[in-house]
Amino acid sequence: MCTTCGCASGETRIEGEELASAHTHEHIHADGTRHSHPHDHLHAHGHGSDHEHHHPDHGAMPAHGHPHAEGGWHDHADTTHTRPGAATLHYGAGPARAHAPGLSQARMVQIEQDILAKNAAYAAANRSRLAAAAVLALNLVSSPGSGKTTLLVRTLEALKAELPLAVIEGDQETAFDAERIRATGVPALQINTGKGCHLDAHMVGHALDKLPLPEGGVLFIENVGNLVCPAAFDLGEAAKVAILSVTEGADKPLKYPDMFHAAQLMLINKVDLLPYVQFDVEAAIAYARRVNPELEVLTLSASTGEGFAAWLAWLRQRLADVKATRIRQLEAELAKLKGA
Amino acid sequence: MHEMALAEGVLQLVEDTARREGARRVQTVVLEIGALASVEVEALRFCFAAVTRDSLAAGAALEIQTVPGAGWCLPCGKRVPMRELHGACPNCGSYQVQPTAGTEMRVKEIAIE
């Protein structure tokens, strides 16, 4: 899925490089060769004569050189190559193979699929990849300015001698956050979403290709600061951790319920500022549990380190669970192999 | 929220299906959107028109079927209507209501020619 929240795609960048389009596009040549490329790929084919060229992916695009919705341009330099069926040719390419030219009767086709099905499929792939490496992946979500990055830096400093760690940073622009993380010595990868308001599972999948996986350790995914959209996009994480700081309103869990509903843990950050602000911790917790009765809550300060012991203990426990699950799986596989 | 990303998701499903079926054009797209799905239907219509331009679904009519919200209230032990996600039970006022319908976001079917 392209999740660029503006119309244009090609906005997403991982460490400054453009992210290839989600959809690849495949050609099968008559000799059986198959090649595929992303939609934003710019190319011109020069074909020998009598070269047959199927476009299974193109549906009813009638013209030969055609712009793709993504802005790519696909040009076939040779006009002699044949496509089965000329102008109405793609009609017969459907499973029925019976669409008569000229008879353009509309028909209904059932789809019955979730709109976010593609994202869900990418998320499932990420999840199994992370599980296979016994990585605890956490999706950190909050408003901008809640102190996510400061919290992350302090957490990494506390754990880096003990566990393999890695960070994926999501922001609309700049690599400032990834640079702050790398200064701790932990590998970090910056995803810039351009106009996009959230990370999606496809972007994270690409990031996993580029980042050394912290096997048996923790991967922190710092989402774009936004309490709305990231709630709906599963990245393949083990849990969403929502951060609410005491400089925000205690009623935020009710104003942005989807996020607090999707989270498993809420961290109330900046508690060192409680004497100076009007923030009712008990009310914030009650509101959050109204939308999510199972929500776990910890209070801490990323600048003083208050409450950090409990947060680190939570992380270690979750990681132990992830490892235990992986060990059980591997043991089951081993037992199966030995028995076979 | 994120209606543009949803519209892109709809277009992908629609185009995949339309191409597979060898369609020349998509006439109508039928969606099923739950009342509790946090989707702004008007924003989705606007985004759909924007993302389908220059696609097989350009100019297609967008039909949105709304699914009313419902949930299971734990204290009442029965199914109750829900008007908002995370809202209170209309009978007892409790917030322990598990949504059972109305969170759908699905592409139901398309009319192609």
C-alpha cells in the first residue's frame, strides 16, 4: 500500500533513498522469461519483430506507451510486437476467456476484502520475520513532543551493554532523530514519510532489509508523532506503546481513543514536571482504561530516569516471552525432525 | 483519519480485481464501512476521486454501505447498539462494551465493463 497521505507517491524515503513502489509489475515474454519491476521504474523496451509480449497486469490499458498512476512512464519502442487480441485484447485475458468484443455489459465482481488487507499481509510477513529472529518489536506512538526520542535514547543507554538493539525512526522530514539515536552507538534507520502521517508495514519491511536485525533483542520503531493514523496500521510489532506526557491534557485518551485502545502499554512521561503543571495522573489512567480496560500503565521521566527501573523490567519480561515462544517453536521443529 | 491511505488501498484491490477480470473500465465500487470504523465518509469520497484519476476506476461511482455499530455489554450480558467506538452502554452506562459490528472497512464488490 502506498500510504503517502498526499496524492503524490515517491515521497517516502528510507535514509534519503526513495522507497520503491509497493506494487511490482511483471512481464512475461513469449520465450518464458519473466521480469518484474516496480511501477515507478522508467524504461523503454526495444523489441525484435514478432516478439510477443503479454501484459497480465495491465488490464485494459489500450495505448502502448502509458503513464502509470504512480507517475512512471512505460514505453514500448517497437510497434510491431503483437499482443493477443489487439484493441479488445485484454478482454480474453480474464479467467472466463469469453468476453466478446463490443459487448460491454457491466458485471459485478465480488471482492469482499479488507481495505487494509495489503498492509495486514506485509505486517504478517514482518511479524514472522521478527519472531524467527526472536526480536521484540515495539511500535512507539504519541503526539509530537511527548518525549519519545529522549525516552528512547535513555532506554538504549540503559540496555545497550545488555541486549542487541536497533531503532527505526519515522518522521515526515529530516534524519535528526536517527542521528540522535546513532550517537548512542545503536544502529538506527530513518524513514521519512514525506506527506505521510504514519509508518506502514511495507515501509518497515524495507527498513528490516537494510537494518541489522537485533537477534534476541529489541527493535524500537518510533512512529511519526501523531495520535490518530498510526493506530490503524499494524507494522508487525509485538505491542504498541503509547506515550502521554504530563504537559499534554489528561483527557487525551478520550479525545484520541483509537490509539489508547490499540496500545498495550501507556507510559506517562515527564513526571518530573508534575509539580509545575495541572495534570491529573489518576484521571488520565482512568480515561485510558475506559477505552482499554487491559492497558498497562507506567509513569516515568525520560530526563531524570525516575520510574525507569519498572519500564526496563517490562521490556526484559516481554523479551523473555518472545524468546520463550521462539524456543518452544524451535524445540517443536527439532522434535518433529528427530521423530521423522 | 488517513482517508488518503484508505483510498489507495481501495484502488489497489479494485485495480487488481479489474485487471484479473480483464475489465476495460470500473463503473461502480461498493464499500462497506462500519459506523465505528473511524472513517470520514466524505473525506474518503474526495480522496477516492483523487486517487482514481488516470486509473481503470476513473470516474467510477462510489457506493458506501454503512454498517451500524453494535457491541456486547459485559455487565448487561447482551448485545447493545453502539453509536461510537469506546462509548458507553446505552442501558447501563458501563464502558465494558466489546464492539461486535460496525468496525468493517471492506471493498465488497465492483461493477466492471
